[in-house]
Amino acid sequence: MPEPSWDTHARLDGLPATNWKRRTGVTMDGSLAACLEKWLSLPHHHQINCSLAVSGTGEPWEPERMAAFVRRHGPPPALAARIHGNAEVLMRMLEETKAEQHLRHFRDAAGIARGYGRG
């Protein structure tokens, strides 16, 4: 199966609710690049609750597969332009981001994805 491009339609589920009473904001529809950028901006304890449905792939992507895609292809283009030299730090942090290690504390990649520096 061919790898999807950054502009492939995707849906990110499991986001933290923006309004907890109405449960709004838990799903994001957009391009693969936009969804992965949003996922990377989340703290790890929210990342592990997300899944990504990408058009043409047939099955939802779990956090490990999202991280593997970003490791193979680099950060989404808009995010890569914003984080400049911190892309290598982001990739090292993704190496440490494994869903099965959710109980172990480690540095989040969210700070870099949001543009705060080193995470």
C-alpha cells in the first residue's frame, strides 16, 4: 500500500474536549499534515488516547504508527518551517514516545511542536 501524502484527508479522534459539557472538539478533520501537527502539539498523556483515520489506508493509526510516519517523513511541512533547528530534538523525543511506556515519565515533544523551544 502506498504511503499517503501530506495533503491526504484524515480524521484525528480522541482529542481532549474543548467543551467538557458538550464534548466538542474531540475530533479534527483535515489534511494528514494538519492532523499530525495537532497530534504532535499535544502532551503525551493526550497523544496516547488519539487515533488517526487516513483516507485510503483502511485501518486507524495508533500513536506508534503516527510517530513512525513522522520519523520516516519528518515533521509536517508547516511545523518544520516553524521549528527550524529543533526538528532533530523533536525526532529524538518521538523515539522515546511509546504507548506501552505511558507510565514512565519522559519529556514531551509538545513544547517543540508548539514552538516553545526544547520541550
